Amino acid sequence: MFKHTILSSAIITALSTAALPAFAVEAEEDVEVISVTGIRGSLIKSMDVKRDSAGIVDAISAEDMGKFPDTNLAESLQRITGVSIDRQNGEGSNVTVRGFGSNLITLNGRQLPTTTGSRSFDFANIASESVSGVEVYKTSNASVTTGGIGATINLSTHKPLQAPGTKASIGVKMVNDTSTDKGSATPEFSGLYSQTFADDTFGISISGSRQERESGMQQFLQDQGYRASAASQVTSPSVPAGAEGGKNRDLITGILSTPQQPRYVFEERQRTRTNGQLVLQFKPTDNITTTLDYTMIKNHIEEQHTDASVWFNYSDDRSETVWDGVENAVPLIYSEIYPALTDTSLTVGAWGRKESTDSLGLNIEWQATENLTLALDHHSSEAEMKASDPRHGTRNNIQLPSYTRTRTGLDLTGTLPGIATGDIEKFNPQSIRLSGSWFANDFYTSDVSQTQLTGTFLFGESSSIDFGASINTVDNRFRHTQVQRNDWGGVGADGLQDGITGDFEGIDWVEDTILDKFEATPGNFEGTATQSEYDLFDKIFFADFDTIVAAAELADPEASVGNLWGDCQAATGAAAGPNGEGQFCASTNWNSDTNRYTEEETKAIYVQLNHEGDLGDMTFDAHLGLRYEMTDVYSESYAPSYNQVIWPEETQTTVTGVTGIVALDRSGDYSKLLPNLNLNLNVTDDITARFAIGKTIARASYDQLLGGTTINTSGSLNGYSGQSGNPGLEPLESFNLDLSFEWYYAEGSYASVGYFSKSVSNSIITGTSKEAIFNLPNPFDGEKYDAARAALGNSASNEAIRNYIFENYADSPSVTPNFNDAGELDGGVIVGDSTDRTIMFDINIPVNNDEDEKTTGIEFNIQHIFGDSGFGAIANYTYVDSGDGYDKLSLTDSQAVIGMSDTANLVAFYDQDGFQARLAYNWRGEFLNERRTGGNTTAPIYTEAYAQLDFNVSYEVPAVEGLTVFVEGINLTDEYVTEYGRDSRLIYKLTQQGARYNVGARFKF
């Protein structure tokens, strides 16, 4: 008979936790010997999965039914060696493994649809109470679904026949999120019920959870970036040489970086997440097990946004600018003084979205003979994301400028960039006017149909073959439309003018401060000669969004005659938008803008030979596999075409005049042969050495595959841009080598060290091509513009050039000047015409990189339980080296690897006599998170090293059997996430997340 040794345990583990997790339920029950729960039990079970695996696998197991170690799955995963997470709204969302964000995440071995454009399932979408275990496959295995360069991560949920009898648990908690100023706790409920019948041949499991969460965000944001230019230029685009350029300007060599639009951002967010799962299992005979399951995930998210910002115009007077640095010059203090009043802007928005995922699956396991096991698994799943309110869309923005600013400064010497203006007291609701606005509406659907047939054949006493075939079809449709008003120069009434009532002063505004919302200390322009003339930007106003919309419609002169940019189309049966004409609402006419569809079909077959043997006094097991995959991609897209470009304000043009819809379809295909070899040598009963070599792939994200070209409707002197998908993208390919040593020296205790190397080809980068899409004339580049430059000089401002064109070309049909009541020139609109040159759009398109990228790393991990004391600890560290980094002295895009960073974890815990406590420290080193491209904004963006401290404490109440009370804390020290550019002082984004506390109880019976 075939012995249940390491090889058979590996087969059982693969069947029960990898591609088809329900196949070997009966065998798993035969080898399950651990019944202890709590932290200690979870660590022992996870260690056993690692020890018995065919390759290098890390795992996390539930501490008890309905109790995962952390509230959020991503927070638990980051404790695994080499795993780091990205946080959205203070909660773990996506994971990076060994420096790679290209990881496939499956639920019970199945690929679920997503509505984000990526392939990775968002961990924030599923409650941890529904998950019984997580396995992270770091090395390739022919039987495991492909798709991850860093790892394939599988989430396993509860199944009734795995835990016979009646089991149930309910939980309730209150969540207090300090990132919001709402000041109230929100509830969360969860429950799981499982029961088997008829001598454990039939079972039912029902689980569900509902979470309400109120969160907020405080942020400094420089989303327009820092304009970069070579200091060797006689005149850079933004900072001329000489005395007017600022102190030490003539002494600087290298690159100058100047700010564009710093802002303080405040957001409030309400989320209601509902999860549910129903599992039915039936075992009519000893050799057949069927599993039918349904999974439901729903998210309803509402967000409110208010930010206050200034825009640097690069005026001639920058005498207070102070530079620091030689190769990368940082404006420690950057200031401008204006000859005429300019705007301080308030930007408001409110939007929401509903996300849903439904999955129905069937799994049949058949023990055909004593040596042959067959299994069939199929699921059909669909996901959808749409606006929760068709009027608001999925994102919107109304800009409300106050033309009261006399000077502007940015001080980067503090831990928080300090913004300053002159005459800040004049910035108030009375002075606010209406500017441009846009309402975007996205509608995303995704359908996955996946069928897998697998089998295992045992032969001899120490060998087996795994084999299988699968077909996976993914259909994605993305629809986008945007209603945009481009009056960025401002319309409506300014209440500061004599005898005029401002359009927005009648609203019930709430005035508030800014800087005290941050723990960081802002720079305050200390040491400047005119410090007393600067007012730190410390004032903001909040109001109900719909009230602002109503006032905006009255303020817009176009509102009474219809929408200049295209009417909103409301949902069937609804009104035509919140304000009749629909200028300030989102459209649901999907055919009027972007409509893209992609179908991807992947067929795969695999075979893997498993063998166990002896090597002297040592035992070994070997796994040689081969997987072949064929993928076809088809993409179809619809996008608007345009016939006009207007120049309505000083620094920006707008592409407008929709003439129709352009259709385009493209396709691509590829096939890949993926070999793998895993060797495990048991040097002693306690020491295992592993060697693995293999090839893995990671497919391009769905939004990169979406075909069609769209343009950005805003342009400037820096140029015009657009985007296009590429269905012909090849997947990333990685040749992997792993070597590890593991020492299991005591129950629940082990130490390991591993080396890994990944050589990645076909990495996806952004390519740029110049295309004369629509053959549009450019008012920034033609006879009129050239004449103004010749008459005024190269240093003339855009405002002066516009005024020259208004005064000298007023008879041209493409020039429409505006005059105020006093008969003075007050802006106007210039339209591109036949005397202008054709716009060449810089079209950004994802392409495969020809160069290979090699990454190496070392992982250290130790897990130790201190006997029967109840105390234990986990410590791990991962070092990653990806070769050359970003060239910070380059003004062109670098191909440095994104996301690579070292990681470390330190966890101390206690588990004894019903009392559990855990304190976890997680650290991730600095990493490059974006290679920003586009004109003089090309620059690296780094994320600063980040550390977070979490804890949880629970107590089993002796007087009430099954009752546990607990308290949890996340991000106890209220850490910031900071992103910066060529220098750590060039802050792009600083986000304050806040701490989060949970108090609750769990009852098991």
C-alpha cells in the first residue's frame, strides 16, 4: 500500500488547499491531529502546512471557527515573510510578495472577477471571519493556477464536512476610526453556522457579516507634481537664471524642481460591506463528495471631498525663493508675488459607488479506484461596479475660486509642507465664484467562467502523477462618460465687488482650520525677509454638496440655455438630473464616451510527476511538472472624436466638439510552456532543505489590455496627451530559483532561511507615440501665438500673449474677447483655426520591455513558542535587490523596478488559560511606486519607509462558556504614508490615516 508519508501529505495538501480545495476532505480528516485553537493552534497548523508542502509555501490558519488572526486579511498576510501590503483608507488592500505586485489571488482555488481593472482580488472586500486559511505559494507548481510572479495566494473558506457536527459562532464589534471627525463608533456583525446530517453524509454551512465603517483622510497633495528642468538651461521653463530666479540660482547644477498646485485635502468615507456564503456538501457514497457553494460580496461606498489649493503661475518676482542641493535642487522655500490678483481655490465633490460580486460553484470529487482520484470544479462568477447615485456619478469635482491672492509660497522645511498666501482673510464664501466642473460616471462589469478537471494517480509505493485541464473565460466591460464644464477661468459673481452679492455666500458654510488636523508641523517661512506678509493657509470651508450644486447652476449663465458640453442623460424613469438641464450631474449615456470590452480565454493542461525516495539516511521527495497554457484576447472599444480646441483661460486649452463615436477592435494571443521542479530533502527528522526551479507568468492587468485610444481633453504649453490599451501585450515571464533551509526544532517552533532569484522578461512599461489624432489645430502653436511671442518676447506670460491676440486679432472669427462693465478687456476665448499647426498628441501605451530584470533576495524567519509558558514570538526579515534604481538625474523615464522593498515583522504573543494577547510591528522599506511620465513632470515617486504597530487582546469569560471578549488596535501610533520625488523633501503626497480601535465579543456554541 502507498504510505502516507511526506509525498502523500503534499498531495493531500495540494488537493485540499490549492486549485480544488474540496477534493481530499476525507484524507485530510485522516491526517488532522491538531485540535488546539487560539494563537498557538493557528501557528502550529500553519507551520505544518509549510513543512508538508511540495514547494515553498507559507500559510495562515484561523485561530478558531470564525476567528482569523486579524480583522483584515491583508493585515494578517503582511506578517508572512516577504509579504507587504498597500493601504487604502487605512486598511490593507493589495499585497506585494518579494517586491512584486503581480500576484494572483484566488478564493477556494478560483479566480474571481474584479471591477478595478486589475486581476488581484481586493482583501478589503471579504470579511476575515469567513476565511479558514490562507496559503501563499512562493514557488511554481504545475497544478496551481498561474498568474503570480511573486506568489499565488489562495483563500480557503469553511466547509461543513471538514468539521462534522454542529458548530456555530456569532460576533459583534464596535469600530472607532480616529481618522474621521464624525466621532461615532460603527457596528460590525458576523456569524457562522455549520451542521452535518445523516451520519455526516450531508452538510450545510452558512456564514455572513455586515460591517459599517466611517473613516476619513487628511492629506497634503501635489498631484500635478514638481516641474523638472535642467539647471544648465539659460532659462528653464519655470525659473530663469539671475537675481530674479532666487537665491543661489546661478550656482545650482543638475535639476531644478518647482511646485505646481499644492493642496490640503479632506475626505470622509462611509462604507457598508456585506458578505455571505452558503455551502452544501453531499457524500452519497464513500468515494464521491459533491460541494455546491454560493458566495456574495457587496460594498456600498460614499465619499465627500473638499480641498483648498493654490496654483503657481511662475511670475517674474520670486525673490524669496531659497534653494538647497546641487544635483537635485529643492526649493526649500518657493514664493511668488503677483502684479494682479489670482485665485485661491476650493474644490468640492461627493460621489458613491456600489460594488457586488456573486459566485456560484460546483465541485465533485470521485475516488474512482484505490489509486485514481478525479475531480471536477466549475464556477460562474460576476462582478459589477456602478454609481450609487446616477446624479453624482462615480467621481466629480466643482471648482470654486476666490480671486483674492496677492502672493503664494510653499515651505518644505517642516514635516508638513506649508502653503502660504497673501490676504488670506479675503478668502471667504463671499468672494467665491464658480469655475470649471466635471462629473464622471464609470460602469464596470466582469464575468468569469472557469472549469477545471484534475486527477491524481498513485503507482508503486512511492510515486504518483497529477494531471489536469482547465478553461477560463473572462469578459470585462468598462463604460465611462464625463460631463465637463471648462470655465476654469471663472464665471458668476464675485461678492467682493461693490454692490454684488456673491453666488455662494448664502450657503450654510462651516468654516474650519486646516493645520491642526495634522500631527505634522508645517514650514512657516521662517527667515524670509517678508515673512510677516505671508499668511499660512489655515482656512477651509465645508458645505453640503447638493446645496453647492444648486447654487452653481444659478451662477452659470449657460444653465438657462442648456448645457454647452452635452446634456446628462438620467437613468430610466428618473429626472433629467438634479437641476433640470443636467450641467452638474453625471451622464448615463454610455455610448457618448468610452465603452470598452475585452474577452480573455485561457486553456491549460498540466502533468506533474511526484516521487519519494531515500538518499542514504535521508528521505526526499521530488516534483517535476509541466504546464501549457494558450490565451486569446479580443478587445473592442468605442470612444468619442472631436473637431475643436479652445483656449478659454490663461494656462490651459480644452479639446471639445464631439463629432461622433469611433469604433475599434484588436486582438492578441500567446502560448506558454511552464516547467517546474521542486526537490525537498529531509536532512534529519527536523531539518528540511528545499530547491525549486521553474517558470511563472503574470498577465497584464485588464485595464492595460483594453483597446482603443482616448485623449485628455485638457492641454497646455507642455503639450497634449492621451492613452491607449494594448490587447497584444505578452505576459510577464519569470525564471525562478529558490533555495531554503528549515529547522523544525520544537512543537510550533521553527527557523528558516531562504534565497530566491527571479529573472523577469516582458515587464510592462509605458511607451509614447506621437499621433495627430483628429487633426486638430493648436491655438498654442500657430501664426497668432508666434506673432505675440515676437512682439512681447520669450519671457511674456500666457496672459500677456492672450491679451495681445485679443487686441490684434479681434476681427478673426476664432477670437472672442470679453469686456467687463467698464469696457476693459477681461479675458475671452480663442479657438484653434487653419492658421495654427496640428496638435501632435503624446499617446501613452503599455508595451513590453525588451530588457530582462533580475531580482534576488534573502528571507529569514523564526517562530518560537516558549514551552508551556504561553509566550511566543515571530520575527522575519526579507532583503530584496533589484539592481539599478531610478536615475534621479534623468529627465526621461527610467525602467527601474516598481514596488521593490525590504520588509520586516516582529510579533510577540501570549496564549494561555483563555487569555490571548498579540503585539505586532510591521515595517516596509522605501520603494519606488511610480515612474511618472509626461513632459517636464517626468520624475520618480517614492514611498517612504513605513512602520505600523497593531495589537489585539481577548479573554474567554469563565462564567459563560463559549463567550470571548476582545479589543483590537490598528496603527496605534497614527503613522503617515508619505510619497516624494527626487528628494525626500519634494513631497507629492502625505496621508494621515489615523488609528482604529475595535471592541467586541464572540460567542461560540
